[in-house]
Amino acid sequence: TALGAGPDYLTAVNEFGSAQGAFEADEIEWRLLGVFTPAQLERMRKRDIKSASRYDGICKNNGWHIIDQDSEYYPVHLKRIADCPALLYVNGDPECLKAKLCISIVGAREASNYGKKVAFNLAASLVRGGATVISGGALGIDSASHEGAINAGGKTVAVMGCGLGAAYLPENEAMRNEISKHGAVISEYLPLSKPSRGSFPLRNRIISGMSLMTVVVEASE
């Protein structure tokens, strides 16, 4: 909760031997490590185990799962990227995260009708062939990809650029609820965290990292 999303925790855990060791280190040790931003150091100075308990309670009350890298549900391909997330918060079935054949389909939010049709049909074909479709839960190509997978009776995963339960794209809330019933909506961000300018590019490494292939259906030049 102190470090936030991103890869810095890996350096800290490796240096201090465990997440607990990093949590219990003092500020001098954190500074000597040389990887933390002033904002992260400020949050770490104010660290409190009660904040972690609060987010644990939010997840339990909503039926959300917290998946760490030691979990059997942590995506197998995602572990192989250099900056894999420490935790994933999951709304839906964590079993679908174990799928080895994952293909991501992404593209423009303001997509053409033709592009959305291509994404829909491609997602449907992929899940019929046994794949799990990964996308970003946004409008346009993302939505068409998720809908195509669900319509064909397959599994799909939406990777969010904000925390579960955040007030984001209310027009897509019904679709996210459907995704959670036919796969999972996941995020590395703390529950209820609002999106920021940098959160979506950061989450894109999860979409590609989970997948054997990424298909860009339609995008601006």
C-alpha cells in the first residue's frame, strides 16, 4: 500500500529478503537503496499495517480475491516480465488467470463499426479455439473483444487502469459485471483507487505480459 503500483517493490524485497523485511526497514535503508521516489518515501514513513487491513476488508466485503506471486492463480506468463505486479486484485473467477493460452486484443476507444466487428468476431473465434481473451475493459475495441468472448461462451479478463470499485466509465459497469461472471476483472491498483494519466500505460504491461500474443485491431496513426 505504501509503494503503490509498479516494479519498485521487487528491488526492495530482493534487497531486504522479504516483503516484511522491506516493511520493517528504516528510512535510511530505504534511501540507500536509491529506487524510491520522494512520494513513495513519504508514504512509507506513514506506513501503517491498519491500512492494509482496511483494503483486505474491502476485498472480503465485495468478494474480491487478492492474488500474490506465490498463489497458484497468479498468471504464469506474467511472472516472466521484469516488472510484474506484486499483487492482483480480482473480481470474478481466479481460475481463469491460470490459463496458458491467453491472447490480448486491444485498440482504439473511438473505433469504427468495422473495427469493433473484427474485434468481436476475432475474440469469438479465439475462445472457440480454447483461448482466453485479455483486454483493457475500455470502450471501443476493448468492449467488442470482451463481448465477443462472452457471446461465444468463453473466458475473458479485463485489466483495469484503476482500482476495483473505482468510479470509472459508468457506461461500462454492466459489461464489467458480465466479465466478472465469465472470467475476471483485475487490477494491480488498490481497491477504489482513481485512474491517473500514468496508470493506463502502466497497466498495459499486464495485458501484454499475460498474453502469448497481442492483437491491435485498430488504432490512431
